[in-house]
Amino acid sequence: MEAKSFLFKLATICTSLAAMIVVINYSIDIYGLFGSTSERQLRVHVNERTSKYLLSYNYIPENFEGIIVGPSLSANLNTKFIEDYKIYNASIMGANISELRFLINNIVENGNIRFVIVCLDPYLTKDHGKKSARIDPREYYGALGSTNLLKTYLIRFVRENKLFSSKFPNDIHNDYGFNNFNLTMPNDPKTMILQKVRERSPESTYIDPVAEKELDETLQYLRKKGIKIFAYFSPIPYQILQINRDNYAQYQTRMENLFEERDILLDLNDEKYQAYTADFNTYIDHGHLSEQGQTFVLEELKNALLKYVTPQNGDLSGR
Amino acid sequence: MLFNSPVFLFCFLPVTLMGYFILNHRNHPDMAKGWLFIASLFFYSWWNPAYLPIILGSMTFNYFVGRQLNTTNKKTGKKTILTIGVMANLGLLIFFKYTDFLIENVNGLFASELSLLYITLPLAISFFTFQQIAYLVDSYKGLTGEYSFFNYGLFVSFFPQLIAGPIVHHSEMMPQFYSKENKLFSYENFIRGIFMFFMGLGKKVIIADTFAIFANYGYSDTAGLTLSDGWVTSLAYAGQLYFDFSGYTDMAIGAALMFNIKIPINFNSPYKAQSIQDFWRRWHITLSRFLRDYIYIPLGGNRNGEYKTLSNLMITFIIGGIWHGAGWTFVFWGFLHGAALIVHRVWQRANIRLPKIICIILTFNFVNIAWIFFRAEKWSDAINVLSAMFGFGTASNFTINVITDIYSLPIALFGIILLFHKNTNELLSEFKPSKKYLAQTVGLVMMGLLFLNSITANDFLYFDF
């Protein structure tokens, strides 16, 4: 073969292959970036950070009127149960406010959401900055062909065909962003809570000043956009809270200072909820919610929403 | 501008290539060289235009000093000019690279409180300074010719080798810039360049960046490493450094080849080395050549008895260590290699032979352990990794925590296999325009583009030196 012919063939084959890959990925559009998603039910298959970040461009703003944001403490709330509203759970395992801001900004800028629910837990503000490179605007183009996309296809295939169900259960995520990680987590709340109490090692209530500022800026941004803010202090096992009450009270006060009167702030650690927070069955470990805990939180959120936001019963056209 | 960036691949490289060959085709060879020179400076200043006056000043100074050396006949006068030239180059390097290191040491020694200057290291200063010192020494010896400023500037700034080498010699570059044959576009060289470039890109973005995940994780918390973690961390870094740096070199060789310029190889399967001497003939070959020709031999080489030879070796490698970075860990890394070369020389004299495989294992393990001091940011990190590797760590069990992404494991294993396969120079020498190589090149290009469009890209490690 002549070198000239080699070059011509190389250019032709590579260009054709690249174009074919782009067209295939564009038409599959697993993150709903390139077309209407109103008839689609998209969910996370793997890599929650990148997936939810990419879903925040189009799928979430197009299909939901509200979102919940927070770390893992709120990631396993199945918002589908609040039937009066379409709420996407944009919480991310292990995320801080710096990372969640990327999603919030995208969703607000690309849609017309009515309310945001913030799950307040010290984890949200204990540090700042991106914890990995997985939330990156370049991932948008990665959706046309990247290693992350290949991995997503692979895990989707594994999940849908139930190949390693113990590690990759098919029903772990739904199209509302619910992450049912309880399926793969140990469930022994009593031992874990009592161990924390015995060791007197509650979660740190440290607030990173930059993260606090970022949360404040995010709340101001939402108010400026006319979006109703709800926030709740995520329920902490009563027994653990008892050994850390003073520190937690200080944390709560500083957080409360970030909210205005027009915002709705729920304290799910209030004494009136003791029946839930003191019950080991509300949790699966030292803090993450069990199904019983999720129901309790979702009920409280639903009641607050019904009080302040008129339901549109799935009709999002008037937003 | 990174070789592994879309702006380089899809804008800079095609535009520069087209401009260069169009100007040559229209019979404007000087303009073509000028275009390449300007493009190279643009490539350099992409990171930070503030560095441009430094490299331009350095090139201008050395060009005129070189001319003076070529025109002066008196030996004493030439020696004075050479001394001034070399001192000025070293002064520039020391100022930018070692000032804060020196201040820290003065503060430590004399309990003084001199403020650090926090000088930002201009990109590639170590490379272009060494390259130009070699040029001055050769001019002193009468080995250089009458070059125009554009040709000289191009020799120093030619973008494929500017940032991280290979450290090229004027005698291997200048004739190529003058060659009439090289001014014509060559399909043969172009496809060979593409093949080499994408092999390098694959080494960098697929393999080195995968090893980097494990190595960075391990070095981020060295105190908590288990025994297995210690080994995975150190081996991952050995893999990362080789694939990163040799990948960069392959890309440099490939990009240069597209312009019909052949730059020297810098790696030749170094982890197959059977002795530490053999290792330095295979690793960063052009630096080894520079250290040999411009430090070891001027110090006396092996001409003044055994003791002097051994001390020359040690001095050369300590200088090599500190060239890599301003820190005592780099000095110690150089010392370790100097010591190993001394032991090797003594061993050779004893004429004791070991099986080949034992030689390779011993050499590789020594190199791997020495890399720990090269990579560690603090002494304590190096000690922690070493302690973990030999079971003296705080968590001396066999749990592996540093492999956080099991999906990357097959790539890392593939990288290990590649270490013992034919290297890229061998593969390039076998390359011919056939269906087999067409399929391989398509695979390389597609994989390269896929990883390029993924969030794995890191800077090249040797940009820091």
C-alpha cells in the first residue's frame, strides 16, 4: 500500500468511525442531553456524580418542578411517593455543597423549577471544593463518546440483565433520582448507633467557612430566581444526638442564620419527633434512613409542601 | 498547550503543518522556518505568555555568545566567553528553580527568617538551559557552524521537544533544518509520525493516567498504607512515570516526524535493564548523554584512577538528581543512583555473574524503590511508603485500598504486559503502510480520541522538571 493511500484510508475510516460513534451515542442519548425527554424515564446506572450532573442539563429541568439536594442522608428518599408534586432527588452520595451547586445552577438555569428542598446535615458543609473530577462541564461532550459512557452502557447491561444482582441490583435507582442504596448496605442500626454512643464518637459538626458561604450564596441565588426554599435538619439518631447536643445546637443555629423568614425550615430532630428519631428502626446504620425513616421524612416534607406550594398534579406546563 | 488536548490535535498541529509545508512548497523556506519558530513560541506561551521574554532572552543571549565563541580565535578569550555564557545560563536556572530551596536551607541552617520569593518556575527552563549550555560548549570546541538566528531559535524552541525533551544536540537538528529534502511534505514520514504520536498518546491517556489514579491515591495518605498498598503505590508510580514520560517522548518524536524532523529516542524499554548502568542507557537517554558528555567527562570521567572515577559518577548523578527538582529528596534519589552505579562497577570488577532474570528483577526493584524518593513530596511520605512495603507500616496487612476503581485494573495489567513487549521505537521501525498497520493505527487513533474525550487527562509529569 502506498503511504498516500494509507493516509487517505486512515482519515476516511477514523472520520467515519468517529461520526458513527457520535451519531449512535447522540441517538441513544442516555442522559437526555440532546433532545426532548418529556416521554423518557432516565435513571442513573453508575457514577452518580456524573450522571446526575448530566441529567441536570435537560432531563431534570424539563420534567420536574422541584428538587431535593443533599448528601447520602437524603439520597435514598424516594420522591415518587410525594404524588402531588414531581420532585427529583438530586442528592449525591458523599457530596458537599460545592458539588451540588453545579447541579442546582444547571437545573435552575435550564428550567423553571418552583422549589428546592435542602437536606441539612453537617456533612453538607464540612468541606468545600469538588471531591473528584466527575462533575465537569467537559462530560457534556463525553456523552458523545467517552470511557464514562462505555462504563455506563456496560453497567446498564449488567443491571438490566441481572448479571451480578448482589453488586449491581437493577432497581437501585429510579427515574426520580432515588438511590436505594439500602439494598447494598449493612442493616444493623442498633449495634452501630450504640457503638457510636459507647465510643462517644458522634459525627463532626464542623462547618467549613467556604462551604457555609457557598450555601449562603446558593440560597440567595434561589431567592433571587423566585424559587421557594425548603430545608430540613436530617434526623439524627436520638441517642447519638444526646451525646453531642451542644455542638449540634451550635451547628443548627449557624445554619438557621442562613435562612430568611420566607424560607421553610423543618427541624426533624425536634423533641416532638422523638418517637421516630429514638427508634432504631428509623435507620439502617448510625444515620442513613431505613424505609420507615424515609416515610417519616417524606411525610413531613409533603405536609410542608402542601402548605406552601399549590400542587399542579403533574402538569408542568404552567411553571 | 498539551499534546493530549483537542486544541493541539485539531487546531495547532494541522495549522502549523499546513503553514510550514505551504510556505516551503511556494519556495519560501526561510518564511517556513520563521512560521515554525513563531508557532513554537506560541505553543510555549500558551501556558503563560509571561514566560516568553525569558526564553526569547535566553535564546538571543546564547545565540550571540555562540557566535562570539565561533569568531574568537584566542583560547583565553574563548574560555572567558564560555565561562560567562555557562554561568549566565546556570544563574538563570538557579534563580528560577533553586532560590526558594536555598532560602529554606539557609533558614534551616542559621535559624534565619528570610522570606521565600515563591518564584514560579518557567516551563521547560531546565530543558532549554541544558540544551543551550551544550551548544555553548560545542561552540567553544569549534563543533558548531554559522547558523542564522531563526535556525538557532528553531533548534531551541522546536515545539515537539521544547517542553520535556528529548534534549537535542545542535549537530542532530541543524542539518535537518537546512536539508532541502525535508522541506517537502512526505506521506511516508507523516503516517509514521501519526502512528508514533498516537502510540504515545495511548501510553499517556490510557495507561499512565490509569496508573496515576492508584499512585496519587497512595501518596495522598502514606501513613495509612498497608503492605500491599505500599507495593501497589510504588509500582503504580513506576508505571505512571514510564508511560507518561515515554508517551510524551513518543508524541514528540511523532509530531516532529510529521515535519520530516527526526529527533532522538529517549527510552528503550528501561525496565528490561539488567543493571543500573544498562538502565541509564535506556531511561531518559538524552539526559544521560548530556550528563556524560558535559559533566562526567569534563570532570575527568574514568581517566584518573578508580577512586576519581567513582567520585565523578557520584557527582554526576547528584547533579542529575537536583536537575530534576529543588529538594533534598531529589538529591537523595540522585545519590542512590550514583551509589548503585558505584556498586555495579565494583561488582563488575569482581566478575560475578547472575542469571539475566535475577539481574532484571534486582535492577527494577532498586529503580522502583528509588522512585519513591523521586515522587514523595516529603521525607516522611517516602519513609511511610517504604515502611509499608516492608511490613513496618502502621497497617501492615494485605488489604488493598488504593485500587479504588476496579474498572481501571485491566488497563493497568495491560500496561504491565506492555512493559515487556516490543517498545514503540521497535514498533515504529517495523511500521509499513499495510492493512495490518492501518488497522492498528485506526485502533490507536480511536482509542486515543475516546480517552481524550474522557475526564482522565492529567499534565505530563516531566513538565515539572
